[in-house]
Amino acid sequence: MSTLSSPAGNNDKSMRPRLICHMTSSIDGRALVPLWHPVDVVPAGLWESARARLGADASIMGRITALEYAEGKSPYPATTEVIERVDHLPDPGPAKCTVAIDPGGSLSWGRSNIDGAPIIVVVVESTSDRYLAGLRSEGIYYLFAGKDRIDLGLVLDKLGALGIRQLYLDGGPATSGRFLHAGLIDEISLLLLPALDGYTGAPAIFEFQGERDNPPFPVTRLTLKSSEVLDGGVLWLRYDVQNRPAS
């Protein structure tokens, strides 16, 4: 089942958080660190230090990245409960949170927070009662963002309504690519490491399956806002992203 789509609802971005896509890349633009040469080029604490300096209120990730944090040992048990399709969210306020996109209901979390930040899972109305009941049993929040397909713009609208003003995208190439093509990324924060993948086939830092420029590519300008050399020869580049107005 295809689960992600471009924003289809509210085009008013005034309440949406600023979305920063924060990623690490080899100098040939590849994303899978274990395939890089030479090995062990990532300085200890690099990702966490840069992420903390971004000052985001929350993070958002796709299912593959979320697998790194899920600790459940087995799927959630079956249930006879019929759960109303309404959002189950914390009260609006300044508290941080971690958002994971998992409309298929495949992650068994085994925890309710990541580094103290409560988990919010993005689901759709067709997500099973079993999964929703499992989330509630572990004290995990969730929000609905579509009937069968995720509306990424609606996700940002709802997170903005919670009081989140700056959000970093902690996703892999596919999730980052979907947000990019939806015209929703406001900044790209790129940690460029002195490493090479050097082979055909590894994913680039943005991946998207679609017909080229149909619809038109949303990004119209990238403006360098800062550059900094970090330990280990890492270059940190930050670009503001200008997107086409939503039609």
C-alpha cells in the first residue's frame, strides 16, 4: 500500500513548523555510512552535537529510521476494541516530542519516549485497531493524517497546532525525498564528511520515485546561510530552501 502523498489540504503554512532536513553525506552524495571509504570517518558525537545546535522543538522520522529506536520484541496483541479515528495527542505546549511515520502499523515500540521526548506516531484511518490499541497500551500518542495515504502537509499543520515551531527531519533518503518533493523543506542542514562510497547503487541523500519534473520540481532556490568546518574535516553546510507556492 502506498502511504505517502503530497499535501492536499490546508495550503496556509503560517502555523506549520519550520522543517529542517538534517543529514549526513559522503562527498559523492551517498547516504549509507557503513558503505563509505575510509571507514570510521564519523567523529564521535558529530550528529548529536549538530542536531542540538539546530534548536528544534521536535524531530520527525520515517519507519526505517524509527526501527533504530523501537524496542518491542513482538507485534501488539489482537484486540476486539473498535477505536474511534480521532487524534490522541499531548496537550499543546513547549514540550519536545519525537514523531514517527508508520501508517502500516509495523513498529512495536516497547517504550513511550526517546531521550525523554514522548513519541507521536503518524497513522491513517485505515491503520488497524490492533496497532492503535497497542500504541495506547504503551502510552504512545498518535495523529491521523489521511484516510489511506499520509498527507505530509496535514502532518505539519497538526504539529504546528501543538505549538511546535521548528522541526528537524531525521529521516532516511526516501522520507527526505518525499518531503522534498512535497515542497515542505525549509532548510537543508548537510554534514559533508571526507569519505566516498564510490560505487553504483547506494542511495543518494534524497530518493524519490516519480516522473522527472511532472509535477514541476518544487525547489526554486537554495541560499547558503552558513558554512563551518568541524572536527575531522567535516563541512557543515546550511541552506535556506525556497519552494514554489502551493497551487
